[in-house]
Amino acid sequence: MRSGFDRSALSQRLADGSRALGLSLSDAQLSQLMDYLQLLAKWNSVYNLTAVRDLSQMVTQHLLDSLAAVPAFAAATRVLDVGAGGGLPGIVLAVARPDLAITLIDTVHKKTAFLTQVKAELGLQNVTVKTGRVEQLQADPPFDVITSRAFAELKDFITWSSHLLSPDGCFLALKGVYPREEMERLPQGWTVVEVVALDVPGLGAERHIVRIQRGEQQ
């Protein structure tokens, strides 16, 4: 395992941050997230899963950043994470909400190999990993929430995956700065119903989550 991994200090940062977000994570859930962080750091040295190398920054920019979005999934039951990459937000969401059924899809086999390893080592029974293009994925029943983090422009995200969304479902796209121009280019028949600014503890950067549903834009 990677040298310099001060689990105690990093765990404290994670616990403090999760409390600041108003989340009540158990010690077991916090431990799972730390196990995930260790796996991400270990595999990242070979597979380049993330550009963030500093472990403390990983806690803030990956774990807490994903945890900040958890309340937006309050009504979700079946979630698809598109372009799941290293598992953000999908793996974090799966740990924080073990009641959710979460499918992660990515086109890159080395990334889905990592996600499969994470699922096994963390014992995440609520996670399914798929390798391939989301345009070719079929799902029955469909998903009530489809999410992504730094995956694609909103227009492409919707166009490629809307066939997988239930009629009354929604897209939850995790974005950095307020994506005004992207929202203006949504495909016909879709509308932004809410944009929530996320306050990630220790992160001095903008984060937003965009909720998109079927319906004509106003």
C-alpha cells in the first residue's frame, strides 16, 4: 500500500467534512470510504484514474465532493453513473446510500476492472459494473436517476443516455462552475428544473448539481 497514507488524519478530515455536510455516516461507512481511497491511490499509480495525487486533496476533491451531492438523491432507488471512471460519485453514493441499486458504466476496461475490484473488496452488494458505451446499454426496468461527474456536455449526456431513464425520472449532473451555456443547448423536450450550488468543506471552488427532467423549456 502507498507509503505516507496517514489513515487516522485522513479519516478525521473525512468525518469532519461529512458532518459539516449534514450527513450521518456510520463508522463502518467512513471506514469503507477510507478503504476506497486507499484502493484509488494504489491503482492510480498504475492506471492514472485521477489527476489528483495528494491524499488529503483526494478526501476533499473526490470523497467530500461526491458526498455533497448525496442529498440530491434522496428520492432515488435505481441510479446509473455514466462515465463512472474511478467511481465518482457512484462508489461514494453506494457507500453512503446502501439502499440504492447503483450501476456504473465506463468504456475503459481498466477503469471498470478497478470498479469491480472496489465492489469486491468493499462488499458492495448494491453495485453493478458495466463496460461499454452508454448508448448501447439496455435496462429493464429503466433508471429513475442518471448521474455523471465531469463526463460530457449536458446535451450529449442526455442524448446518449435518455433511453435508459424512466418517464418520470431525472438527470443529476455534477458540474463545476454554473453551466449556463450548456443549459441553453439542451435537446428539445428537456428542461432544467433546479440548479443547486454545493458547498464542499475545504474546497475553494464552485460546484453545482443540475437536475434535468422531461418537459419543454420555459
